[in-house]
Amino acid sequence: METMPLTAPAHETTVPTLAQQYASDNYAGVCPEVWAAMQEANAGHALAYGDDAWTARASDAFRTLFETACEVFLVFNGTAANSLALASLCQSYHGVICSDESHVETDECGAPEFFSNGSKLLVAPSTCGKLTPASIHEFATKRKDIHYPKPRVVTITQPTETGCVYTIDEVKAISAACKEHGLLLHMDGARFANACAALGCTPAELTWKAGVDVLCFGGTKNGMAVGEAVLFFDPALAVDFDYRCKQAGQLASKMRFLAAPWVGMLETGTWLRNAAHANQCARYFADQIKGIANIAIASPAQANTVFVNACDEILERLTGRGWRFYTFIGGAARFMFAWDTDLKRVDELVRDLRECAQG
């Protein structure tokens, strides 16, 4: 009787590669520090479901970085982080005040409403995606009757979807408005590291010291393969959040592979270096395209994003040369810069954009 081979026959495979693009910082690969930590975590066995040493070490690294005994939960992605965090702060009859350009409003496919069993997003007009204390006051006092959702939480995107950064004073002003009306403050920080790098402040100064109750800290866009962290600065707000994560399919059985990347990021300072480099590349690109005819920067390049206004013909020419980018929020073309951005490649983009603008 013929036996099956123990190993599959060797064969060659070709994996297509993509030249560095700037449509999204999600295009970038995993940074070396994260890769090394995951490789180390892969050696041998470890306890499952977060009872491992890597998860404890990552949690302690967050508490050291934020200078407080926050409660830490690791999930797979930003949609889950934001939606579960907001759901934990709300009942189904509550309202969540947000900007009309906030990520939870424009890019979560209704997940915050779904996971909260119906909490309504109360959407306020904004400039550059920034929510204001005035908008919070308006929604908090708009109606008091039982027929209208009861405002419970304010959420801000830091940086905003248009790449603008809330200053510490702006966060404090929003927090003050929240406290005046008995509201909790949630920060969607998918690119939180970029905001810290842009402001030159500590994570603590930009969050709980400024009045933030819950932060969703993004890792995927800053050099990790997958993973976000939900930080509760008031432990009372975190009660049973672990059950909520399990129910939503966000409890990783091999949690060490969500935790180890954070160890590699936080203990080495990579989280901030990566963000600072991405921000620097965005500013470089913005500086290089200033003065190009028929091209205008749509909003301040404060983090790692640059929005460019150009006519459809110019953008089509640029696409024809192989460049990828998204057009949304007013029709501007968005260019995102990542931890691994190569300035020589940015120069190629600038050159092509200049030539496309000239016709």
C-alpha cells in the first residue's frame, strides 16, 4: 500500500508586490520591532485568552506610558474598539454626540449603533472634523423630553478624518462641556500616536489629564499587523468589558500575538518614532506641492495626512500613472504617510503630480 508523503512537494510561488503607495497607512507592512516581538512570542507555548506573560507585560507598558492604572483591553481592529467602547458607555436609548466627519459616523457601517443595541449618533456640523463645546451644549440642551435619545457620550476623532489635531486645550474645553452636562468623553485614537507626535505632548496630557474617559489607541496604522487597545481611565467604566469583547468575537485565544506587538512598540518608543516619521513625510509632501498650479492643499497637514484639491482631469492623469489615493470628504484626494515612507518615492509622486497638473 502506497503511503502519502509527509511533506508537500516543493513548488515555486510568486507573491505580487506593490510599489509604495499613499492611499492609506494600512498599506504599510509590519515594522521591525513588532516583527521581532511577535517572533519572540512565537517561541514555545503560552497560556491562552490573555492569561499569558505578554498580555500582562503589554498592559503594564500602557500603564507606564499613560502614567496611571488604566484598564487595558486588546481587540483586533478599530471598528470593534470604538463600537464596543461606546456600547459599554451607553444604554440603547442613549445618544452619542459626534462630528459629522467623525469616523464613527462616516466609516463604521453602523457598528456603534449595532453593538449598543440602538444608541443613536447625534451628528453635529463641524469644520475640519472638529467637534466644539458649542455643539455639545446644543445637543445636550436641545430636548429633554422622553421622545428624544438622551445624550450620554461625546466622541472625538484624534486626529480628525481630515488630519487636523485637537490641541490639549481643545480637549480640555470639550471635557469641560461634557462634565457640565454629565456626559462621558471617548476618544477615537486610530492615529493617536500621530497626534502625540504632532503636539509634542505625553499620552497622559492628551487623554485623562485633559478629561478623556476612554481611549481607543490604534496600532495597525502605526506599524502593527493588527490590533487596537481600549483604555479605560476610570476602572468603574470597564466593568464586564471583557464579557462584551468575548460576545463580539474580540477575545483572541492566542492573545499573546495581539499583546507582543504592543510590547515591541511601547517598550522601545517605536510607537512615537513611527508616528513622527509619518508626520514629517506628510509635511514634506505638503511643502513640495505648494505653488504647483491647479493644486491646493484642502486642510492643514498637522499629522500624517494631506488632502489635495485638484480637478478630476488631473486626478485621472495621476491615477493613470499608477498612483492610488482616495477621494472623499468634499472630493479632495487623500494621501496618507506611514512609518516606512521613503522620501525618494514621495519625490516621484510630487514629480508626477506636477506634470499631471501641467497637462
